[in-house]
Amino acid sequence: MNFYRLFSLPFLKPRSQRAQSFYQALVIVLATAFFGWVVNLHYPLEHWLLPIYLKVWAYSLLFGGACLVAGWRILGMVLPTSPRPGERFVFAIALGVLTFYCGMFVAGLLGLYGRGLFWAWPALLVAFGGPRFLSDTRGLRRRLREYPSLWFQPRGQIEVLCVALMLLAVVGIYITILPPQNICYDSRWYHLPIAEDYVATGGIRRFDEGWYLGTYPQLSSFLYTWAFLSPGNLHSHLALCSHLEFLLFVATLAGVATLAGKLLRGYRVPFAGAVMFLFPGLLLYDSNLVTNADHILAFWSAPLAVSLIRLARRYEWREALLAGLMTSAAACTKYQASFLVLPAILLVTYLVVKHRRIRPAVVWVAVCGVITASHWLKNWVYYHDPLYPLMYTYLPSRPFHAGADTLLQRIYWDPYFLPKGFGWTKLQNTIVACFSFSFTRNAILPLPSGGHPAIGSLFTLLLPLLLFLRGTRRLWGLVVGVHVGVMVWYLTSHQERYLQALVPWMAAATAATLVLAWQRGGRVVRGALVLLVGLQVAWGADIYFIPYHAMAGDSPIRTASMYLGASYQKRYSERFSIDPAREAMGATLPKDARVLMHSDHLKLGLGVQTVADGAGWQGAIEYLDLSSPKRTASMWHQLGVTHVLANPNRGPINLEDVVREVVFQRTINQYGRAAKFEGGWVLNSLASTPRDTRAAAAVTRVAWFGCEQGLASGIYEPLEFARRNPYRVLPADMLPGDRLQALDEVNGVVVEGACTGMSAVTNRLSSEFIRTGTMDRYSLWIRR
């Protein structure tokens, strides 16, 4: 029997090819729908991560495409003759990002931050540069269609290894940026909260409390501001911010290859960006991609170096204009741009002397002054100090309370990362640091295995090879620039993560040195190079897996694994939360709220304007100077505070912080209307009138009971406590029996619990005082 004929129906035997295609497509669609229905029962499609990240990538490519085409046209306006393709791409994307930043800054000044700007600004850039880009790349697209593999095909085994290393590392890094929990501390402190604050405001605003970190160069925060304007929730905003940083990091790899080719006078090294991963410190917290500004500053390193090489070769005003744009872009990103800017200043000075012409140098200075005005002029207008608060000695910086200078020196500048010694000793240490930085560890958090070197050592180890190689004039110039930058790094704040700004220069110099040595050396030299590079790869191979992330508490890859696997545990919403307590509080706040973050740095997630009161990090609020709750509340109202967020249990930085906390708690007791949240956080709405007018006006007097050496137990007014000048000394046995009336004039008490006999004190206090919290070993009480 012919089973085929038995079961073959006429309508299943289409005559035409078109009908056959239709039926096949129908079967595939029905199979897809059925499979979607089945998997939706187990893992609802609405919770899938893929649509979220497809949208994030679409927005990222919108940003990247707008920057590329706008920068392409601007480059054509700056340079009369087109540079080589690699240089043109690097300069175009760099000029586009700078233009994007300038537009966001101007829109912020005009108060135009809204959803419409998210779409309008990149659309304007595409309209501006798109036609020129399409016209110029018509021939390029034709050649790409004819020979598609030749553009990206590695030549030889070395380039194949470079491609493999680069792809493996880029994919590994990309996986770690997916979970929001891997965003670093500083990003949650100010890089991202500044963007969130500006969006809540609708534009750029002055931080009335003089929050020092809010006056830093903010190029990265303005890019993140655009991301916060995108449709979606906090998670999607953070994902877009992380992807913008990742996109610029990939562009940095292309910039390293272009710079290495420039050092080799045009020799093709398209995959030299792989050398970046021979500096494995960029895989370690907090030098890795954690949505801050370090790698965005590193993005400018390569185009700046290439522009300076061009300027040295052709000293004329157009090249100076391009170099000035790259220099000022770096300066608008972080103060650590000084590592790059000082070598640029030295080179421009040398060129002025060499050519005895000042016009190109004037153009360079003028461009830098105009572009960086978005930082220094804004600060001058807002705070009367272009580098607020750093020039308080010479300018009337405001706000800047009495004693702010002392706090600035003690807290703002971390002494651990400042050079030791004076005069010749400091100079000696600085010179030694130029060579020892790659063999030591300089970080806030030590690795579990101690202080072993992590940044990468090939740059330093290969320096002696340059003595045996010819045609290395440009390479020597970059090496000198790196060491000038390292000296600035060591003299200012030598945290290891700040060196990421110089890693592209180091990587390009290392790549160029390896190429020259490989080409001009014999088998013995090549074998030695393989051994050296292999040892560096082996040494840094485990850094990716070290459980070192301060915020996630584990390795970034493990956090990413738990993030991606949470869906199969039905923990859909938990994946997206970076700080549940703050996000819950933000949901309860009105959009026009302004929240005082009491001695807490992590602002991200509230979605409203914030005010910082941390001693040493802002210039307006000094609780030691605010003698009563009434004066403190008046200060808060002047700053526009509507709510106060605090955790009553925290550790002090110094003893003065304990007394500051008493002043704060007295004010909250009178003016706060509290609601408690997860983790011990208390969010108070700020009332305009106190509960007790007389108590609110009373001067704060604190009874201090402790055994701190050199600090007498006694009654202190806040400012006098800082001078260790008691209003009255209290004998150790002053609280026997019912003699609590000795504290009638006191409205705050601090008890050091570790001292002998203090339990008797606290037992007597509970009748007239309320315990408001603890700070380390101190318990705080205020009068009922």
C-alpha cells in the first residue's frame, strides 16, 4: 500500500513555489507560537531580559551612531584633508561624544531635560552629520560589499591570538556589566546621582549646600543624564548608562590600535587593542567597567595622543584646534585628566620654542578655555570658585563655613594616597613610583592575598628594549608622556584605579614595542617575548574571578551568574533592584521633594533632588556651629530641604561626628515626622514648626561620659567640644542614687559603652532621655 498517497491530501500538495513557501512559513509560525506558549508557562515572556537589552542596545547604537555621523562632519570642518580611515573613525567618534556632551550641557542650562530631549538631541545630530557621512562612505560601503572578509580578517597567528584574546575579554567584561549590583560605590555616590538629580530638576542646578563632588567635571554624568531621560524604570536607565560606558570602552580599543599604528608610522596593527587586556587591573574592582568616569576619561587618551603627534608633525592652527578639542574633552571628564593634560602642555610649549610661532598655541589654549568653561565658569558663577572648593585660599568660595578648610584637608584628601616626605625625599619617592607603580598595589581595598601587583607590568618591563630599537622617536615621546602622567598621579592621589586614564597610552606603547622587537629580532628574541607575555597572561588570568567587588560582595562574574539565573527561581523583580530601601522610599516621595542625605553617600535610587550634609564633603552645613534645633532647621529650610533620610546606627569618622549627631537628632526630634524603612532607614518629612518651641530654641549641651584618653567627661557645647573645652567637668561618680538633677541643663548625652561602670549611667538616663541610636561604641541620648 502506498502510505504517501493514502495520507496525502490535495490541499497539502501546492503546485507553485510561492504556495509551498507560504505553507512552510505557516508551519514555522505555528510552531513558534506553540513553543512560545509552552515556555511562557514556565518563564513568562514579560519577564525576559532579552527585550530589555535589545531596547538598551538600540538606544546605545542611537547614541553611538549620532556621535559618529556628527563627529564625522565636524572633523571635515576642522581638517581640510581627511586623515587615514582609522584616525578618521577615532576622531569622528571622539568629536561626536564631545558635541553630545556640549549639547546636553546647554540643554541643562536652558532647563530642557525631558523625554523629548532624549529623542530630539540624537536626531538633530543625525540630521546634521548623516548626509555627509553617507556621501563620504559610499565608496567604503561598496568595497566592504565586494571584500567583506578582508576588513576584519587577521593576518597570521599573532593577529589570530589577538582577536581571540580581545573577543574573550570583551565578552567577559560585557557579562559583568549586566547586573546593576556591579555598579561601584563612587557611581552610586555621585556619577549617577548627579544625572538622576538633574533629570528630577529638569536641568542643571546649583548644589546649594556646596556639595564638593557635585562640582567635579561632569562629562560622564551628562552622558548618563541622557540615559536617565530614556523611557523605562531605574534598572533600564542604569543598564543604558553601563552600555554607554561599554560602547566607549570598545571605541577605546580601536583608539589604541590607531595610536599604535601612529607610533609605528602607519604600520597596520588593527588588533593592537588586545594589548589592553595585558593590563589585567582593568578587570579588578574598581578599575573595571563599573559605570563611573575612569574609562570614559581613558576613551580620550588615544585620540588626544594621536592629535598631539599630528600637531608635532604639522604645527599649524587646524591641528592645534583638533588637539585643543581632545585636550578639553579629557579635562571636562575628571580632574585626573591632569595626567594627560600636563604632557600636552609640555609638548605645546616645546613646539612654541622650536618653531618660534605662537599662533597655533594660542588656538589650542583658546579652544581649551572655551570648552572647559562648562566646568570652571559654571563653578565660578555658582560657587565663586572655578575649582570649588580647591581655591578657597585665594577666592571667596561660597558656601564655605568656618572650619571647612580643616575638614577638607582631613577628609577630602585621603592621606594614604598622598606622597610621603618633603623636598628631596618626596622627589625621590616620585621618581621611584614611575617604575614601581606596576609592581605594587595602591588601592583602598586590599586583595584577599594582600598587596600583590595587578595593573600589569609589560610597559615598564619592555622599556629597556627601546634602547636597542630604531625609529622610536614618537614612541619615546609617548613613554615620556606616560611617566609625566604617573608623576602627577603619584603627587596628587595615587589610587591604582586612576591609572586607567594612562593605560591606553601604556598599551599602545607596549604594542608598538612588541611589534618592533618581533620584526627586528631573531628567534631567540621572539621566544623571550612569548615567555614574557605568557607570564603576564598567566599572572593576571585569575583576576577576573577574584571575589573582590565591594558592592556586590563577590566576583562580578558570579554576581552576573546569579543575576541571569534569578529568573528560574522566580525572583523576577529582585534582579532589577540595586537598593530596595532607597527605591521604596523614592516611590513614596513627591516629585518636587528635596531630601537631606544625613551622613550617607549613596543617593542613587531616590529619583529626586538631594542635599548632602557629610562633614568634609560640603561647605554649608556644620552642625557644631548650629547651636540649637531651631538654627539647624532654619539652615535646612534655606537649602530647600523637605525630607531627611538617616540611619541612626552608623560608625563615626571622628569624635566630633558623635556630637554632630546629637545636634542632628535633637533637630529631627523637634521637626521630623518619621516613617521607617528596610535596613533601619528612617525618612522624616520636615515640618515648619517644632513640637516644643522652647526646647527647639535651647542651646545644645552634651554630657559626655567616656574613657577616651585626653577627653574629660563633662558638659560641652558643640563648638567647644571640638576645642576640648568643657562647659563643666563631670566627676566620674556624679550619678549615684537620685542625683540625676545634675544634668538638668543638659539636653543630650553620649555614653561610651566600653568604659567601666557605664551601665549604671545608661540605667539612670532612661527616665528622662530617649536613646536615639548608636555610633560605633557610643550610645546617643536626647532629652524627652
